[in-house]
Amino acid sequence: MRAFLLIALLASVSITAAFSDTGTLGASPAAGPTGAAKSPGRVELTISSPAPGARVESKMHMAEIRGTATAGADGPRGFDVMLVLDVSRSTQTACGADVDGDGEIGEDPHQGLYAPGEFPDDVYSTDPEDTVLHAEVLAARTLIEGLDSKRVRVGLVTFSGEVDPTTGLRRAPEQHDAELRVPLTRDHASLLTALDEVLREGPHGATNFAAGIRLATQELAGMSGAQSRPADRHKKVMLFLTDGIPSFPAGRADTQDPEDMAAAVRAARVSQAAGIRINSFALGTDALARPKAATEIAAVTLGTFTPVIEPAGVVAALQAVNFANVEDIGVANVTTQEVATDVHLNPDGSFIAFVPVKVGRNKVIINALSSDGAETNQELVFEFSIKEAEDAEKRRQLARLRKMSDEMERYLLADEMKRKRNRDRMERVLDIQVREGNRSQ
């Protein structure tokens, strides 16, 4: 649909260009000296590279375009994002995908696929780097690597809950079931180091939603005891990942007591009062069998709940998050009449695109669409020439972008197919019920 709109836009630009070649679309806002185009509506578009009139060189007939889109005239100056990861014992289970890329997909040997004794009883993934926790960490790492550190501060909280092996209750009433790994920071490299440490420590304990939410709220809101400093006009977002249901702070670790969910919802209400939005992600069948807690903490804060049927899909699911209220970015070359298919929009509104080009002068349109339907266009004119030396880094970037896009497309397609099968099954069940009801009358 977006490609069709861009092709239509190309046609209109071609007509406009016959009368004027000023570099500005007739209905689009003009670009100022900083390169920012301000929409009469609610979208602002800034192209960071290449600069207007610049010479772009590459061995590929592709030009890399980077920029940022923001929605809302009085929108946030930046974003504070707290990643909240479930590191409970259940995250040691195989996630169903080759997370570490070694060609082997880890499987749970307890599912009857292996002979008794082939793996120890405490092994839940035949490849120890293909667990749910590894999928969570890969998703967090991929997200962080795509965010603009100038506009986005990121922090990291993990949660679980130490269990007394004798009673199954919390080991100590005063224990802290959540840990602040990294306060909100622009040093995104420190977060990657912390994620490595999370993997080294491995899964452990029960699942205390409330503890993770409370600690993340304390940091995002800059409450007493927080290690993070508040930032003016930053939108506050919590990304909450779990593969289970809350089993603490009340009762035994192997049972969900009503107070476990009530505590999580109370913590989420504090988040909502502090202007924090929780986007929750429920990974796998256990989390989706009883998703009420994960849905409630999102609903209370006007956030989103995302069911991730296959835990490995969390990598694509987290990339699909949109906390900048920017729905889509489209890029097209007016000169060659080609639409860029390799475009990646990050959750913070920053984007990278590879657009087909020809040698010489190229005029490119960049189109930004906000979540509320407002949009803006900006034209960029630059010169392109062939670079004799191999541009290995750009090829790696393009390959990574295409892989990410493919993973996201597969995730969305698989999710839709499973939903359709579920709808079809339930329609058959309803049909059977109706027919049996008619026969009994």
C-alpha cells in the first residue's frame, strides 16, 4: 500500500517538476537551513545524511539515507526507555529458534524427542544459547543498537524472585526480586555489556512482575532512591518482557495467587500516575495460556500488549514497537522512478534506507507518516558516483537491514497465520455447536 502511494507521489512530482525544479514539493513544507521539514500537521522530518548537494560514492548503485521523524508539534525532546527482562528459571527453556546462529536449533529434551538420560534432568535446551533468555537478550541488543543515543536514554532492569527450596516461598520477606543493571543512560555500549552479564548469570528463581515494574518506575520517574536523573520533556516507556505469569510476591513460587497479579496491577497504576507507558510482551505458550496480568499492566498505562507465540519472535516484535508515533517511512527516487524496498524504521523514529540511484544527479523523496495519519514529504538532491573500492561496511549494513526486515515479515506472517487457524477452528467449533443445538430442538 505504501509503495503504491509512493509511486503515485512520484507521478505527481514528475508533473510538478515540469513546471518547477526548486527541490520542494508543491504541498510539502520547505526545508530550512538545518534540513528539518516542518509539517502543517504533526510530523517533522530531518535528514541527517547525505547533505543536500553532497556527492555520494558507493560500489553499489544504492545510496544510504539516514534521518529522524517525529510526530507532534509539542512532542517529546527525547525518550527514556527502560527494558525490563524476566530472568526467572523458566527462561532456560528452548525458544524454538537458532538464536546464536550456529546452525543448530535448541530443543527441550523433556518433550519426548530424546532418550531418557541422554541429557541431564536440569537441561531444558539442547543448545544452551537458544533459550528464551537468549532470545530476550538478542531482542534487547537489536533494539538498543538501532536507537539514537542522542535522543534516547535506555536502562535495564531484570526481575525474578529467590525461592526457599524447602517451603517454595520467598527466601526472605525483605528480599529484592528486581535488580537495576543499568540506570538510564546514553552510553548504549554499557547496556550491551550488562546484557552479556545477564546471560553469564543465567535464569533463576520465580517471577515477580510487581518488583520489576516498581523498580523500573522508580528510575523512569526519578523517584527517591533512583540512580537515574529525570530529563525534561522525555517520553517515558517501559518495555516489559516475560515468558510466564506472576508467581511472587505472595504464596509459593509454583502457584499464581490472586495477590501476585493484584500487586503487579497496583505497581502499574503507579507507573500510569507517573506518565509511564508499559508495553508488555508475553512470550510462549505458558505466558499466553494465562495472559491476564501481562494485558492488565499494559491496559492500565494505555500501553500495548503483544502476544509472541514463538518466543524467538520477540526479536522482531520488539523492533515493531513504536514509541515515537511514527507509523512508516517511505523513500523513492524521482530521477529513476524507483521505490526503495530496503527501509528500516526504529522505534524512536530514526531510520535508515538504501535507495536505488544512477550516476549523476538524483532527486529523492522521503515521506513520513504519523500514527494519526498526518504526513510530510521532503526532497533531497545529491550527486552519485561509482566508488572503485569495495564498500564492505555498507554491504554489511544492507544485509543486516534485509535480514531484520525478513525476520519481521516472517514473524508478522506466522502470527497472522496462527491467528487465522485459531479463528477457523473456533468457527468450526461454533458451527458444530449450532448444528447440535438445532438437532436437539
